[in-house]
Amino acid sequence: MSSAEINKNEVDIVIGALNADLTQFLTSWRPFFSGFHLIVVKDPELKEELNIPEGFDVDVYSKTDMEKVVGASNATMFSGYSCRYFGYLISKKKYIVSIDDDCVPAKDPKGFLVDAVTQHVINLENPATPLFFNTLYDPYCEGADFVRGYPFSLRSGVPCAASCGLWLNLADLDAPTQALKTEQRNTSYVDAVMTVPAKAMLPISGINIAFNRELVGPALVPALRLAGEGKVRWETLEDVWCGMCLKHISDHLGYGVKTGLPYVWRNERGDAVESLRKKWEGMKLMEKSVPFFESLKLPETALKIEDCVIELAKAVKEQLGSDDPAFTQAADAMVKWIQLWNSVNSSV
Amino acid sequence: MVEPANTVGLPVNPTPLLKDELDIVIPTIRNLDFLEMWRPFLQPYHLIIVQDGDPSKKIHVPEGYDYELYNRNDINRILGPKASCISFKDSACRCFGYMVSKKKYIFTIDDDCFVAKDPSGKAVNALEQHIKNLLCPSSPFFFNTLYDPYREGADFVRGYPFSLREGVSTAVSHGLWLNIPDYDAPTQLVKPKERNTRYVDAVMTIPKGTLFPMCGMNLAFDRDLIGPAMYFGLMGDGQPIGRYDDMWAGWCIKVICDHLSLGVKTGLPYIYHSKASNPFVNLKKEYKGIFWQEEIIPFFQNAKLSKEAVTVQQCYIELSKMVKEKLSSLDPYFDKLADAMVTWIEAWDELNPPAANGKA
């Protein structure tokens, strides 16, 4: 499949603007964003006007729009990196591709710029294989297949819910790790897409991600907010929590989550050591989340995405609420999110 | 087009890791010429050659290699009646080599596997990579999106729980193959010309609870941690199935590793697989397996070992009872296989008495 074969009308590219000047970002992505509809959502706490170069088919949303659609009190759900979720909410397309505004196209080992958008859509359009691990990774790509011993009944795969891309240069490491290894940059281009097996948990990064909005849109929940959440990824966990929910629900409904290609090139931003000064609350929350998700079983009767999110929120409140107020807030936010999703998308 | 590495002129590795703690097990029926090209990387190590087929045939081992060789007569002599668990006329016989070894680590490789080249053109020292994989922890409880976090230049990503970053011991390192990929017969028939040219520069841990097809062509493992579970089953002469030896072992070891919190890695190193076996012959061997695996996979996916099973042998015996109970109805072969699994453990314990190596 090439970019000529994907249907651009099925895709919205959603960009959360945490920086006012998107000139460098959009200019560098122009070859690959061209022909697509863009939704740019401005962080409501960003004061400056956005600077967006000409020639894009783009709709820009700011705090005023958010308040119009969801009300002033709910608009706080979309601050910081979570602003992009507003774009997910109001999009009408089948697929969403979302890239952080400090990332530019990466180069593959042959020196060609990577078309991350097309690769994400290809990942989403092809089946996933979460029920059995294929040692040659993606069996549907050119030059590969299922290996000997792979059960034939599992070879048609399942729908792919999400495509999690990776990052060259500044990888998505946490603050302590990056602070310890200040000079470390990711130079390893691993030429593979693979399905993360069912029941396996993983930290899904929001920096370079795509998903099937029609299939799992409501499951991408802007819910877990760290006290003192900041404007650099080292000071957030919203995407990791969202990813844990998404993966669990995907497993429950029999969908797949892929990881690997495409890579983006992530620019230097922020200071890991600075971020370390903040209380490293995220670490504690993750430790509590793991056993919770490991033992969690959604009821068999939860067959719709929205129901799965509501059940998950209930379980979070019951089992984690007493551990930390952040979890109670997350559970409430998840319920609120489904209400908003239903009201915004009911007329569709 | 992908080519094997040219290792002529490469010096023998002056600092071979784990030289006295690792055995290389090679099953063969024809010759061991392929060892010529592996000299720089394998010559310092001790070989255990398991000769299948006609025991009167003389297998020539290239000069300079230190080895012990066992043919069918040796296997019968050493194991007596228990030799029935070791396959004949199938590379599954290699597991006899695992049993007689006295080393901590095993590397097993097929005699049609050459040295691969990495994308920079450099010859890949497959054994060195396997050793690195085995000596570094695994991370089966949480998937790291940057793959092996212990590799140079990699690490755990944001959100990876700190309590899980120490990892667990690695029991198995499963390598891959450039050129002829390990396809089953139907796929080979449909895609006879397909070659694997994609060098995926990653090692990763297969998550707990996930099964995979383990190929025995390029495999290493910690014999102390998982050896007794590496039985390659009843295949070949007199058996209704072939080419499922490594698969069977792979499903067993994965269930046991998950139960004992041991890790299984897959990915690097690559070897260059030179020979495609005859797909029609393969189809006849695999035929029953293709149907049976539809039942076997759910069996392994649902297999739960008891809390009391704390050694590999105990786990394996429990598994053999489950095989007898749940798979015999599929075919009487599984009844025989379950018995053979028990015989294997008895033979293993006889040749590897606990007192001698200080392990339970």
C-alpha cells in the first residue's frame, strides 16, 4: 500500500498546539500532511495567537470553541497535552493521526523521509494479530508472512484499534532516565511493525499515535491528570493512562494494538533535570495501576466501547479511588468524557 | 537479494564469552562443512554432535573443533529402554545433546545455517548475541515499546513501572533467519521464491501469557533454568508427524517459563538460512500438525500449572499429565507423547542427578 492507495478523506490529522509558532512543524510535515484535513487544537492555557503557515486544509480550535461545545467547566479537561482530545471528540473521520508539535519527519536508514501518516493508516487498515506472536513480526507486509507453527485459524487477524509509532533522537523516556543519560539519543531504526499481544500491558505514548476513531474513539480518555502536570511530556502521564485503558478495552473486545513503525524525529525540548524537581507522582500512580489492570476483568456484557469505559471507570473508582485522589478524578473524567462523546456525536 | 557473510580471513574470537560454560548442539545427517565458515565465532567452543540416521556413516568434523559425537547406537547404549523418547530420522534427536551436556548454556544451530551479514555488511556473531541475550534480564510483565531496554542505547520508556525494571532471568534466546524464512509447507508452496531480506535490529521479550512458534534452527537457552523442558517430542520414523518438534518444545517452555517467571527473548541474532527443504515432503510431515495445532494451541493457552510445581521437572510432569488427559482424545499419538515426556524427565534426571550439580 502506498500513499496513493489510502483514502485521505477517511483521516483527520489532529495536532495539539502547545507552541504558538507551528511554522517549522507544519512546513516540515507539508509533504505528508498535504491533501489531508488538519484539526489544530490550541492549548487553552496558551496565550499567544497561533502562527499557521498557508496552504493547509486546517480547522483551528481554541478555548472559546471548547467552551461552546462542552461548557466552560468541562473545557478544563482539555488543557496542556490533553487539548488534542478535543480534536478527537469533534472529528467526523474514521482514522485519527496525532503527532506532537515538537516532532518532524524522521529519515529511514536509506535517507528517505518517513511518511508517518501513510504508515499509520496502513497499520490501521491491516489486521492485527494479538492472539499469537509471529516471530517475523507483521505477517501482512511485503516480504513477510506467518511462520511455521502459526495456527491457521488465527491468520485472518482482528481489527486494528491503534498504531503506536516510535521516536528517533529524543525517545519518550521518563525524566529520571533522561536526566541520568543526558546525552542518550535514540539512533536505532527498528524496521518492524508488530501487534502487542493480548493481555500484555504497555506504556502507550501520545507523541506519535493513530487510532480507528470509529472503532475505539471513546476509549481514548483524557482522564489522568498529574497534580502540577506540565507542558513537557516528562511532566505528564495522561497518554500512558489513556493507553492502559485503550489496551485493556481492545483486549476485551478482541481488537489489536500495533507498535513499531513509523518513526518521527523528536526535537530537543525541556530539561529532564528540571522536570525531576517536580514531585515524581506519576511513578507512584503507575505502580498502583499495574496490578489493577492485570487483575481487571470487564463484564462480558460490556460489548460497546462506551460501556467498557464506564465499567472501567467504575472499577477505577472502587479499587483505586482510595489510593489517590487522582484516580477518583480520572474515573469521574472518564464518565464525563463518555457523556460528552455521546452528546457531541449523537447527531452524527 | 541477501547473501551470507564471507568470514574467510576473520580471526577466531580471542575473547569468547562463556567458553567453558556453553555447549553447541548440532544435529546432522550429512556433513558439517558449514562449520568452516563459523570458525571465527564457534571454534573456541565445545560441540555436541548428534548424528541422526545411519550410525555407520562417518561424519567428518572440520579440523580444530573440539567435539563429542553421538549416533543412534550411542543413544541406545546410554539410555537403554529410555532411548524410545529420542526421535529417529528427525532433527528432534538434537535434544539428546541437551541431556548429555554438562554445561550451563546451550546453543543449537542447524547444519544449513551460515553466518549472516548485518545491514553494514559486517558478519554477525550469532553466538555472542545469544549470550548477551541470555545474560541480560527479560521483561515479560510489561511490554517495552523500545524493545530490549538493556541494550546499548535503549532504555525503558516513560510510563514503564519502576518496580518491573529489574526484570527476570532469561531462559531462552530465539534467533531469526535471513534468506529462507521458516515457513510451513503451504506457505512455501504458495511463495516458493520469498526470501527474508528484512533485518529487524531488535531483541524483545515475549510477554507473559503469549505463545509463539519456537524455531530450533538458531536457538540458545540456559540449561540450568529450563533444560528439562526442552524436549523436542516424538517425530520422524514411526511417528505420524514431523516438523513440530521445536514447536512442541516452544509451547511447553513458554508455559513453564511464564509459570516460573523466566523470560523468553526473540529477535537478534540472525543467521543466514541457506537451504529450503522440499515443500511436498514437508507437507506430508506437517499435515496432521496443521489440524492438531488448532486444538493444541488452546490447550497450552489454558494450561495452568499448580503452585506446588516449583521445579522445571515438576512443571513438565504436570504438563505431561495434562497432555494425556486433554489431548489423547485428539489422537492416540498424544498418549504416547505424554509417556515419552515422562521418560524424558526420568532420563534427564538419571543423566543429571541433582546431587552432582547441586540443584533441586
